[in-house]
Amino acid sequence: AVRAPFHEKFNTKFDIVIEPKMSFGTGHHETTHMMIQHILKSDIANKSVLDMGCGTGVLAILTEMKGAKL
């Protein structure tokens, strides 16, 4: 789950909390959601990843939680 601190916590394996501001949200854009789905399906443990976005870094956070090297 990707959520703001004021949203209810879900019972999920990965819980990413992002404080939304004027510039960045909580990763719910369609392409971010699509990449999150891909990362969740992928075996990325001990692999190097690069998050080249210009947002909150939610993809990098998730890959690190799954054991990737950043």
C-alpha cells in the first residue's frame, strides 16, 4: 500500500507512507501504479535498480523493501 499518514493503514506486506505536498503525491498516478504492480511481481532481490522519476521515490522505496540494491 502507498498512502498518506492520515489514511487508514491496510493489512499489506509493504506499507509506504508518503506525506503529500503541493509538488508530490502518494504515488497513485497510473504509470506509478503500473510500475508498482510490475515490481511486486518481479524477483529483484540483490539486483541493482534506478528510479529515474521526479517524484517521491516510491518506486525506489518499494524496490529496497523487496531487497534490491540502490
